[in-house]
Amino acid sequence: MQTMTLGKTGLVVTKPAFGALPIQRRDKDEAVRILRRAYEGGIRYFDTANAYSDSEEKLGLALADVRGDVVISTKSLARDHDTVAKHIQMSLERLRTDYIDLFQFHQACSWEEIDSGAWDAAMEAKAKGYVRHIGLSSHSVRFAAEAVASGRFETLQYPFSYLSSPEEQALVRSCLDAGMGFIAMKALAGGLLSNARAVHAFMREQEGVVPIYGVQTMEELTEWLALAEEDPAMDEALQAVIDADREQLSGQFCRSCGYCMPCPQGIEINNCARMDMLIRRGPWKPWFTPQWQANMAKIETCLECGRCKARCPYHLDTPKVLKYMLKDYREFYEAHKAEL
């Protein structure tokens, strides 16, 4: 298993890492089996968040007895002092540990969110030894670039795949130059990429980048472990796959940055435009409440005004993406409505 040092944290992590969001969909026994197999297969870095329902608890059950052998990162969506402090204590309890290797501000997109007391709470936790390193995750390329330039954070977790734009690729170089660890979430571009071998070969070449692959089945884990053992390098055939995917898919991957909003029709674009991933990588039933079905139905009222498309920093054809998401959402509902 390839390892790397996560920037200036000094944390030695495996490449790849285990993304523990999807194990929300597995029962506890199966989740523990998957997590333990990942450990036995050589993975030593596990990423979660307290917003991922019982993911932290499952990690604690699976890895408490080998805690000193693994690196664990978690995150909080809280934006005030007291809630951040509370979340850190909750994470410690759920993970069955007395320290968090890397605490991250979850989906941060502005300095107001960080400097409203949240930063102070994280620093206090670090001073007490509850948190060893502080980073952030973000879906905003603009704020991520500012965060790197600020020098305040030790790591950046950001959507990164071979569909990433030149601006996003520049983030990787900026982190490397700044001594920041770069954690690649959504390395499969939210499920758009299906050739794991090509993804592995691409990530293999990315200096300073640790990819996190969300795993929800033993079959998925087995594939990633086999690729890690074989460690295939880029070749002409895999590069051809990547070139074809870039040609066909680059305009379909929503990063949920929110720059497209507000929509004059009230469409919640930042979630609706990535609905296929939301209903397949985590618990899906909360996305089929009457309220959410009504939210998705608003896509039918799209005016094709072009505002969202013009604002998108990733140059997506947002109305086209939304229409596809509504069609996919309704097909998923028809296939699963008996389970509601």
C-alpha cells in the first residue's frame, strides 16, 4: 500500500484512503466487517464527518482496538464556538478515541463561517490535545484558494478527479507549494467515473494528493484493495479512457459550490444538480419526503434564463444537468417506492 505524508501535518497516510460516508447505508455488523477488512488490507487513513449519521460510531466499533495504527479525520458543519466544541466531544465519544488526528471545517465557503467562534473552538480543542491538526473541506474553488493562501490550515479537502478544471488543478499545486495536505474527495466525480483502474492510475501521478474513495460494499473495497496491490501505471489505453471521459462528462459534475444561486424559480440547484449522487451514496429515503419531491418538481418550472449557467465557475450547462437529475430521480423513485 502506497503511503504519503499529509503536508505539514506529518501524518503518514495510505494512498488510497477510506471514505466512510457511504457506510451509513450498511447495518452495523456489515459496516464493521467492511471497515475491518479495509484495515486488514492495508488502508490506514479513514475519513468521516459527524453529519454522516452513524458513520463515526461504526468507525469506533471497527477500529478502537487499533486506534494507534490509523489516521482518522472527521468534520463539523457547525459555525459557532459552542457547537463546534460540542461536536468535537461527540466525535471523540462516537469514535471511541481521546484524540482526532485531523478536524476539518465541513463545506466551508466564507471567512465569516470560520471566524464566528468556530476557529477559536477548534484551537482550544487542539490546545487540550483533543484535536491534533486542523483543516477544512470546501466545494468553493474561490474560497479554497483563499484558505490555502491564508496559511491558517494544514489540509484542504476538495472535489478532485481527472474531470477537474485547470483552476482546480492549480489548487493542488498551491497546496503542495504551501506544505498543505490535499485530500481528494469525489475522486469518482460523484459516480460519473466508472473505470476504477483509470482513476487509480491518474491519482497515482498526483503528487501530494491522497484520494478518498467512498466505500459501501465489500465488492467495492475488494476492487480498490486489488488496484492498490497491483498499482497500475498510466498507459495509452487508460489515457484514452480518461480523454474520452473528459470529452463526454466534464460538463456534468456539480461541485455544490452554490455560486449558481439563488434561482428565480426557487430551485435548490446546489443539491438538485447532484441528486444522483445523494440518493446513491448515503441514506436515500430522506431525499424522497413530500418536501423533497416538491423541491425536485420545481425543475419543471425552469425558465432556461441562463443565470445559473452564467454564474457557474465550472461552466456546466446547469439546466441540462437539472433535467437529467429530475428524470433520474423519478426513475429511482419508481424502482424503490415500495420500500418507502
